[in-house]
Amino acid sequence: MSENRDSVARETVAFMRSSLSRRRILQAAGIGGVAAVAAACGASGDTGSATASTAAAAPDLSDSEKTLQWSNWPGYMDTNDKTGTRPSLDAFIKQSGVNVTYTEDINDNNEFYAKVRTQLEQGQPIDRDIVVLTDWMAALWIESGFVQQLDKSVMPNASSNVIDKLQNVAFDPGRQYSLPWQSGFGLFGWNKSKLKELIGTDTMTSVDQLFNPKLKGRVTVLSEMRDTMGIIMAWQGNDPSNFTEAQFMQAIDALRTQIDNGQIRSVEGNSYMSDMESGNVVAVIGWSGDVIQLGKNFGIALPETGGTLWTDNMMIPALAAHKKNAELIMNYYYDPEVAAQVSAYVQYISPVKGAQEAMKKVDPSLVDNEWIFPTSQTLERTYVFMTLTAEQDVKYQREFQKAIGN
Amino acid sequence: MAHVLPAVAVTPAIAEASKRKSRVAYFLLIPGLAWLAIFFVVPLVTLFMTSLQTESVTSPGKYVPGLQLSNYTDALAEYWPQFLRSFLYAGLATGFALLIAYPLAYFIAFKAGNWRSLMLVLVVAPSFASFLLRTYAWKTILADDGPVTSTLNSLHLLPDGRILNTGIAVVAGLTYNFLPFMVLPLYASLDKIDYRLIEAGNDLYGSPQQVFRKVTWPLSLPGVVAGTLLTFIPAAGDFINAELLGSTKDKMIGNVIQTNFIEFRDYPTASALSFALMTVILVMVLSYIRRSGTEDLV
């Protein structure tokens, strides 16, 4: 049954892709199958073996094989919705002669990791030259030695065009192993007219409003621990980028209270958008790209106490056979004009310096869009969630999942 | 085949031929057996062995082969509410599915006439859409402002004022999604009933209720047993309905297994839960079949 559902999930993902942004894809659905496969293939059989601490490089076949395998999230690349072609990618293929196989097979960080973990741990190639993973998962890959160091000498754009805020991240100082693909905010989204009806205002600034009893049963929060807990911790006056276990537990207690008293209707990873559209849910903790796509009738704002900022990062897995081709295309996407083209479509934050300037040519209406090109004042109101060790990650995940009923 | 022939009549030639035939029969079994061995037995053994793994002392978070029986007791101690809830929801869904499916299957088998094929197609047709989309559709059907919820709300029948994100929605979703698995075996079994037996019951002055109780129902029992099993087993292990239609208080064992596999990467606990679920279901199924006295029919 679960294999069946897995294929069903993929089919559905393919079907809904055109209208869904990358975060909305049905993460949960694909997971069961992967879990079953992981168990069936004995993915856990050799987990006792020590992981490699240095990234393994394979002979680079880039010069002889003009190909590249890129795995990314669905809805994360500019696409011509009528023809289904990908303009920026096609332009690269034409210009470089490198034939890119672009696969949208990452629906969930943990799910993707479960799929390739055995090969990575056993030192086998995963047949991908670029993968795109969120900060904390990227950190785990870098720490485990699953990725190769980037050769910045062949990628001049990428060396100079990473925006300052993302230049020196804790898990990869100086961006030796990873480059941001897109970033996004964890923040508030709400239905303006319904909010006005229920609490008398159509703006939302504080988590107190989210937990206003008049919104009982009309609120959802994300099942992504880092976004939900980050926003709650910031609301409690703690620092999500540097907190203690007690502070985390304090936030868990707050979450649990709001779940138990019925304020939070459900905790959702992907389906909150449809609940917003149908009016079941009035206010959410959601992701910026999603909320923007809902349109004018919906409000979007960072909580005054702070929202979260996350980034999905391009990396070259260990033993990838086309490292130079991968570096070439990363460099290509750090060309401001190309970056603007992508951001105009996906509506997430561009990590590329100069993309805002280049946007004037691509789509002037988006140049001043706070959610694609946030000002430094906006960025100051966001937190990047603390980097957790593997043990901390599991410990906190357990607390969080227990609070949300798993 | 050989054993049905009288022993004296077996000439060497016939014996030879039947031996060849049975060899062919065994040969034809190979693909099925190989399939079962590779995709059922091997994963099952792996699952069982994983469920006994123990956490490595040297590298926490990694698991090594072991004999950690406490994986089972710990998992059950922590997740018994979800376990019970799975059986409760699956049981309710199976009951409702039976209530809905029996009259439907009865109608198709005995009354539908020329419409029979069309109705069977209609029963199966929803399965052409993906399971996930069908479940998503229920979010729309049960929406807070939708006709179903508004109607029930105006009658003050809903304690929470909503259906979506409650246990009711999960049971409704399960009932709907597995309904065809109830209808089809019931239909197959009702269709096989010799209608003259029912007529005979009527002729012998049986009231409609008596005829149903003494003739139709017992004869349809194999379908009832097959249908309830085909509905209950997948429903108990389902996690999509609880995920999409339920709230945090409606999580089932499938959700917990998924979380343990994917979020915690705790393969032993997840495997122990899966294995325990399989065992409990197997025991329930066996005792159910025994009680309903249909070992030879299912």
C-alpha cells in the first residue's frame, strides 16, 4: 500500500506542480513509501559504520561528458507555464553545451536524506551533481563529509555575489561547500476580511493576535519545527539562533497549551494553503512565497518579535562525476539577471547581489517587493534557527512531534 | 491431478504425463514465489531485524544489529494511544463501510438489471483518481463554510462547530477511501447466491427479515468477511487521512511510524511499531476468521 501511495504522491506532485510553490508540495505523502523502501532495502543495516569525515571526490568527467544531474524542489525554477519549458535553464544549456537533467525529486529534506543516506554512508555516488537542501540539512551533509568543496576560481559570480547576510553562515563559513539557491521567511499570513470580522482589524503584527481566543480553531502553524518554534521562541523574548533547552521547552509548553485549548486547529506542512483559500483557517504561521501566491485578499507580515529566515543551499555531493559542470551552472545562476529571472517566477528571496537592480529589466513591479528583496531592516527582524547537533536535532524533534500528536 | 484417478487405472504413460503436468505447474509458480520472496519475505526479515537493532555506543544516532526487545515495549508504552486510535478509527470506518456497502452491493446484485455494469464501474471509478487527490477533495467537501458542515451546525450537531480536523473527518475519509474494497467482495458473494433459495424462503412463509437473516446474510458471509478485512487492514495502517483531515489529536499509528522513520531516523522504533501493527492485525484477523467460521472461504 505504501509503495502505491508513494507513486500516487509523485503523480500528484507532478500534477499539481504548476500551481504549487515548492513548500506546498505534499511532503508527507511521499514519505511512507520511502520509509518502507528504506526498511526494505536495509537502509539501516550498516548504519553502524563510521561516516566519512572528508568529502570524497571522483575523477571529474565534466570535460568529456557534457552532462549534469540536478535535483531540486518542485516549483523552484522559472517555468513557462504554457509550454512547460524552463527559460533560464534552456539558455544555460544552449550557451554552455552542457545537457542538464533537472529533476524535481526533493519534496522534503528528511525524506530525500532517507533516500540517499545509505549510499552516502557507504561511500557510493548518489548520481547527482547538485542537490538543494535547507540550512540544517545542508549542515548535516557538510559535517558528515557528504559534499565536495567548491572551486571558487571557476565561479567568479558566485564568489562575489552572495548577499552579505548569507555570506558567513555558521554551518559553512565563507561558503566553502554550499551556495544559497533561494531563501524565505517563516511569518504570518492571514485572510484580511475574515480577520477583520473576527478581531476587528485586518493587520497582524503579534503572536498575541494569533493566539487571540476569538480565533480559536481558525489558526494553523507549520509542521516544520524550526519555523514554528523559532517564531514562538522569539515571541517569548528568547533568541531562536541561540537558545537553551529550557527556553526550547518553554516554547513547547506554549505550543502545547494552544493545541490543547483548541486555538491551533492543526499543524500542517503543506496543506495550509488550501485551508486558507477555503476560509477554514484565518491566520497561519506559513512561508513567504506561499502567502504571496495567495494574492491580494491575504495579508503577509513578519511578527514584530521576529520571524524566521531559512535558505535552501546548492551543494555538490561526494563522488559527483560532473563537478566542474555543476560549478559552471551555479556560477551562471549567480549572474544577477538570471537570478532576477528565477526570483520573478518563484517569488522567494533572491540571495544574489545585484538581482534587484537587474529586476528592473525583468519585472519592474517586483523591484520593491519586500519579500523578494528584503531591506536590511527587514532582515534584522528575522532569525536563522540555531544549528543543532544530530543528537539535539533528534531530541528537539521528539519534543516537537510529541506536542503535535506524533 | 493424479490422485483423483483410481489408482488401478494409472498406466505408466498417464503417470508420466501427470508428473510432467505438475512440474509445469511448479514452474509456473516460480514468478509468484520469487516475487513474494524478494518483495515480501526479505523486507519482512529485514524489518524484523531492524526492529531489534540497538543504538551504537560509540556513535549515538547510529544503530547496530542487536537483540533489543525493549524497542517493542518502549514503542508500545509511548504510542499506545495512537495504536488504539488506529483500531478504533479503522473499526468505525469498516462498520460504516459495511452499512453503506451492503445495501449498495445488494441492489447491484439483485435489482440493478441492465444498470449493473455501469454501477460497478461507478463504484470503482473514484479509484482512477489518486488516493491523495480524493482525500484532498474531502477537505473541500467538509470545509467549515461548506454545505455539509453548515447544515449540521445549524442543527447544533457538532460539538466543535466543525468537521474538518476532527476524528469524524478522519473516519469519514477512511470510510470513503476504502469503500470499494467493501462493495466488490460483497457484490461478488451476493451475486453468486442462487436467487431460487431466497424465493424458496419467501414461499415457505419467511418474512423478508427472516429470509434475509436465515438465507441471504449467511450466504453472503464470505463477502462480508473478505470486505471487512480488505477495509480494516489498510485503514488501520493509513496515515494520509489522519494527516490531511485530522488534527494533532487524531494521529494514527501510520503517522507515528512515518515520523519515527523520517523525522527521528529511529529505524528500530519505527520497525518495531510496524511489526507490532502487523502482528496485532494478523492475530485479530485469524481470530475473526475462526469466529466467523469461514476459514475455507477466504
